[in-house]
Amino acid sequence: MNKEKNEKILKIYKTIKPEIKKAIKGYKEAWNKSEKEIFAEIAFCILTPQSKAKNAWSAITTLVENNLLYTGNATEIVHYLNIVRFKNNKAKYLIELRNLMTRGEKLQPKKILSEINDTFEKRKWILKNIKGMGLKEASHVLRNLGFGENIAILDRHILRNLNELNVIDSIPKTITEKKYYEIEEKMRNYSKFCKINMDELDLVLWYKEAGEVFK
């Protein structure tokens, strides 16, 4: 453990704790929103791979405002995805997500995810069924819906900091499912060590790199 880096993490946490608590509260409240709003949260995480989170959320917001997220076809949607990478694939994934989350001609993502009680099983289901999502994105979805207490969103910001803290020995060039779970467990152990919950720790490490707390 790098004691100096750890002290820096604790200092950041203490400084932005109110902001973090507010964000976590918002995530938990998201689960009580409408089916359409929950769908938008899931759709957001389809747009995030290799794209800036702010751009992804901006695209989702624009699609919602134009009612295309819920009714548009891929050709219509893709015009609003210029600010994210792989827009053509992601437009198709959004349509497939809509079809997956529709029952009885209504969007019901909350109802569908509620059928799976365990957070880890929810993540496995997302990974298996939602195109365009890996473990990182599946974890991001669940965190943003208030289920992030025990899972990690292993993006480059988080991995870099875990490496600096000596929680992991190096940053892997590619992350297999097995490697993801191994690193997640190491982060979980560090979370217990520094007494910062996993969902809060993610925000602290993100803040350290990006200078803000965001989705």
C-alpha cells in the first residue's frame, strides 16, 4: 500500500464527502423514477464506451427531448450521436435495448431488473443480454441505479489510481472477465481498508482524475 497516495485519497474524500453523499443519494433515488427515466440511465451506459460521459449524457438528453430514445429508429437516432464514438453500432444497440426492455408494448426495465434480486446476478444478466455492454458498463448501470455498494466500475481513471495505490501491480492492457473480478476484489479489500464504501470510492478516484463528480 502506498501510504502517501492513500492519505491523499482520504483527504479528497473528507473534502468532497457532502458532494459524494448527494450523488449516492441521487443514484438510489433514480431507482424510484419512471420506467422511461430508468431506461435512459441504462441507455446512457451504452453510449459511454470510449466516449466522454458528459457527451454520452448530452446525447441521451437530446434524444429524450426529441422523443427519439423511446420511439425513434436507428437512422433517426444516429444523427444525434455524433458526439460519441461508434455511433452507428450504438444506435442499433439502443434499439435492441428498447426491444429487450419492452413488455406488453411498454418499457419496463425496472420490472425486468427487479425480477433478479441479487446485484451480481443483475450484472450477469445485463452482461449476457444487453449488447454493447461489458462488465464496466453493466457495473456503471447498476451504480447509477443505486446498486453500487459492492461493485467496481473499472475504467482507466480507477485502474490508474489503484495502480498508484499499489492495490494492483500494473494496469492490464486488456481485462478479461476473470481479471475484472480479481481487480474488483482487490478494490473491495482496499475499500474496507480505507473505510470508504465502493460506490463512494469510485467517485473519489474519479474526482481525483477528472476534478468533478459526474455520472
